[in-house]
Amino acid sequence: MSERTVEVPLGPNAYSVRIAPGLIEQVGEFVGALGDVSRLAVVADSNVAELYGPRLMESLAATSLPAELLIVPAGEENKTLATCGKLFDDLFALRPAMDRSSLIVTLGGGVTGDIGGFLAATCLRGVRFLQCSTTLLAAVDASTGGKTGVDHPAGKNLIGAFHQPVGVLIDPDLLESLPAAQLRSGLAECVKHAVIRSRPLLEMLETRAEDLLACRSETMSELIAANVRIKADVVVADEREASLRAILNYGHTFGHAIEVEAGYGRITHGQAVALGMVAANRVAVGRGLLGPDVACRVEEVLKRLDLATRWEPLSAESLWSRMLHDKKTRGGKVKLILPRDVGRVEIHDDLSTGEVSAALEHLCS
Ligand SMILES: NC(=O)c1ccc[n+]([C@@H]2O[C@H](COP(=O)([O-])OP(=O)(O)OC[C@H]3O[C@@H](n4cnc5c(N)ncnc54)[C@H](O)[C@@H]3O)[C@@H](O)[C@H]2O)c1
Ligand SMILES: [Zn+2]
């Protein structure tokens, strides 16, 4: 099976996203080719460290560089400054010591990537980092684009920095151990990419749902490459989210609020985004921007991918208040990405409370 590569041409911060089965065995080779690396610190969450830590460390041993595995407890609830504080204690206790030529390698999903990337952005005012993504969500979305950071009790991802990795390595065979709900969570982000940018991707998701849910390596590689191409295109056009990059938040205005309201751990990020897309589509249909047939088509593909399109009743008032406090809300105007068709979305910033209520009614209909 051949390797797929997607370039992320960000000038001096350019890098490649490489996707191939067995790639975990080649991480050492990649690091060796980087040159000028003084030491390695691997950050992995507790689940992934147990599953794949030894294979990664063995591959890194080929570099003969000092390398330690630092383990963070798994789960979004640990994506905090407190976890980073503890990691910094561990990092600065390493001997030989971390210096500006050190490399942080992240092994895990979006949580590990965001934490490890943030450490790299802030450790000694910035060291390089390499992402080895092990969830579908991280592979298709979080791995690429350089957003790093942690949550605060006041909201998700409120603390962070833009810091691009030196590379992203994705071994699709590692996805086989993913819990089904995590696989579906990643598939929801793929639907997001399809609706904002790509009819062919939507068709792939519609016609090959079974293969995707079975996590077949070749199908996964193809899916990941298609999604990374979309993400990279958008990020390259607007690295710091001044304009276009905001379209990647399709489904996320409602989604983030639903995720917090339902409670972390009770709903995956992707499942919340799936509901968020259904809600945003309802608003778009209500405004006459989107045909109800297209909204139905998106709901159908979500269902085919085993994602819920209806949810238990949620309070419109609390959801609205969460949206008002979202970091993307400016001057009380809630930003929403609304589709006009598959592959075409618009940014609006005049969502009303009435529309939130109507969307929620639809979600529990
Ligand atoms: N930086 C970005 O641009 C960006 C984009 C999207 C999402 N995110 C962030 O990503 C996070 C969500 O990422 P996620 O869904 O990958 O969650 P996650 O990292 O918590 O992983 C989900 C679960 O799967 C486990 N796991 C990971 N890989 C596994 C494997 N191969 N086999 C078995 N279990 C495995 C993890 O231990 C965890 O329990 C959120 O915090 C979100 O804010 C960031
Ligand atoms: Zn997301």
C-alpha cells in the first residue's frame, strides 16, 4: 500500500502530512532526517502510551538521541494548564536538559496534540514538535493547522498559541483500536469538511459508510488524505483565522455549547458537532438559504455513519448564554457558518434566540 502525502505550504512553517500503514515504525527515521535535534520528549496519553508507546520508543531508539516518554492522564478534562504545569516539571527535570534544539513528539488524539503542541509553543519560547495522530479526529482535523492549547473552566481552548508542527505522521493501522464512538466522532468532522468544501467527499461518505465504520486501512488512508487536503487548503489561505478559516467552525457554534451542556464524557466532540451541523442547517433552511432536501441529505449521511441527529431536550437559554460567551462571539453577535449547498457555506453573525429555540426543537423532534 502506498504512502499518501499532503503538503501544507506555509512558507517557512511548511510541513508534510504523511499517511501510511506502519508509519509508527518510521518515526525515528523521520526525526533522524530533521537534523540538529538534541533530545526528544514524547507526550502521550495514558491509553495510547500503553497501546503504542513501546513501538514508538523503539523506533526513536534508532536515532540514539536521549528520549523519554511523558504520560498524561487521558481525557478532555485533563486538557488544562495544571496538566501542562506538571508536564513542565517533568520536562525540566530531564537530563540532558531540554534546549532550543529539543523536539517534542506527540502521540495520541486531539487532546494530546493540543497539549503537546502548546508545550512546544511555550517551552523555552518555542521548540519544534512532531505530531503522531492516533484518532481519526486528530488525523483529519486537529493534527494540521497549528492550533495548540488547553481548556479553562470558562471555556474550551481559551488558552493557546498558533504553533505549526514540523510534520504530521499518521499510521491508519493504529485507528483499529479506537473505540467505535471515537471513530464516529472523527467521521463527523469529515462530514463537516465535505459540506463546507467537497461534494466528492460527501459522496464517499455516503457510498462507503460501511467500509469506513469497519475502519479498513486503505479506505481510512484515502479518507484522511482527502480531509487533510481540505483542511490544509483552508489553513494555507488563512493561517490565523482572520476570515476563511472560520468556515471550519461549521457545526461548532451549536456543537461546543451542546458539548458542554451535555457534559464532557457523555458526548464526544464529533457527536456534538454532528448535532451542531443539524442545528445550523435548520437555521439555514429557516432563512431560505438552504434547500430542505440538502439538509435531509446531510442528516442521512450522519445517520449512515451511526451518528445521532436528534438529542434529548436541552435548554435554549443555557445554550444561548454559552454561545454568547464563546470566544468567537464579538459584541454580542453570535457567529454561525451556514451552508447554501454542499461545498458552499457562508459566515453570518446575526443568530437570534428565536432561531436557537427553533433549532433545538428540531433536534428533539
Ligand atoms: N488543534 C486543532 O485544530 C483541533 C481541531 C479539532 C479538535 N481539537 C481538539 O481535539 C480534542 C479532541 O480530540 P480527540 O477526539 O482525538 O480526543 P482524545 O485525544 O481525547 O482521544 C479520544 C480517546 O481515544 C483514546 N485513543 C486515542 N488514540 C487511540 C487509539 N489509536 N486506540 C485506542 N484509543 C485511542 C484516547 O486515549 C482518548 O481516550 C478536543 O480537545 C478538541 O478541542 C483540536
Ligand atoms: Zn471539531
